[in-house]
Amino acid sequence: MGEILVSQFSWILGPKPEDMPETWKLRISQLFKQETGESYTDSTFNMLKIPQWEGNRLLIDHQKYPSPDSLIGVLWAKQILQDRVRIVALVIDNQHQGEGLGSRVIEDLFSISRAIERNTIQLEVRVSNIRAQRFYQRFGLNIHQTIANYYSDEDGYVMMGTV
Ligand SMILES: CC(C)(COP(=O)(O)OP(=O)(O)OC[C@H]1O[C@@H](n2cnc3c(N)ncnc32)[C@H](O)[C@@H]1OP(=O)(O)O)[C@@H](O)C(=O)NCCC(=O)NCCS
């Protein structure tokens, strides 16, 4: 009998943010606060309007599932205009950054975008978040414009690229 090896981490399809259990919303708010400094309240979850599709993914540590602690990453993207996918949020728990997990989900999102003929990817990032900018630049995204005071305490860059 062969042994079945199952990867400990996987990006599963997520529910609509507003339909998540409260304990999971809390865990996500904690992740965003810790990794980006952004505060997500209940009304943020309701406003996001992220549908159920391959651009709505939760990174799960299967060893901890179903505890809310098993949730170690989020990708929320949506389809906008005729030709675009906008990444609304991408965050990975710092204990698991630099392990290739972010690259894995971005590559997946890009190939899905290509398949549905949405060839432009767009996102906003803090001017000070050089690490994330470098991360996206490796996938062909470039700084497109600066938006003054996009964040409550800082300017933002719009990054864009074609897939
Ligand atoms: C940016 C982010 C999503 C990247 O995901 P990740 O899983 O850490 O990235 P990967 O492991 O796939 O790629 C890491 C590469 O990006 C860089 N990198 C980005 N963040 C890093 C981190 N915290 N630690 C180590 N390397 C990091 C490295 O140069 C690395 O290059 P390498 O693969 O050649 O070593 C993730 O680090 C994160 O959640 N950061 C905090 C939140 C944030 O800034 N989100 C983006 C705002 S829009």
C-alpha cells in the first residue's frame, strides 16, 4: 500500500466575505491588522462584494483545520470593467511568508484571468510597502500611478500588468 502525501497548506475557494462565520471574520481582521495595518470591520466585509470564484481563496493549514487559526492567508480579487481583475487584498501570516505560497496563488489567479480573457491585473499598494511592490514586479506588474492619501495615513500606488 502506498502512502498518500497531502500538502499541509492549500488555497481553497472562499465563501463571500459577508457570509463567513464570525470567528473567521475575526481571524481575517486580525491577519489584515497584523500584516497591513488595515482595520476590517463588519461593514468592510459587507462592502467588499467579492463573489465566489477562483479569485476568492483562503489559505488553510490542514493540521489546524477547522480552528480559525488554520486560516493563514487570504486572496480577494474581483472582475472589474471589461478586461480586468483587481486584487483587493492579498495577505499571508508572517510565519508563512517567503515560502512561495503567495506566488502560488498569484500564478493561479493570472492563469485564470488569462483563461477568461481578462488580461489586465490591477491593485493598490502602500508607497512604503517595497516588499510587496517587488513581489508584484516579479510577476510583471509595474507602478502605474500614485493616489494621494489612498490610505488613511499614506499615499498608494496603483500597480498594473498584463497576463
Ligand atoms: C507580499 C506577500 C503577499 C507575498 O507572499 P509570500 O508568500 O510571502 O511570497 P513568496 O514566498 O511567494 O515570494 C517571496 C518572494 O517575495 C519576496 N518577499 C515578499 N515578502 C516576503 C517576506 N515577508 N519574507 C520573505 N520574502 C518576501 C522575496 O523577495 C521572495 O523572493 P524569493 O522567492 O526569490 O525568495 C506576503 O509577504 C504578505 O502577505 N505580506 C504582507 C501583506 C502585504 O504586504 N500584502 C500586499 C499588500 S497589497
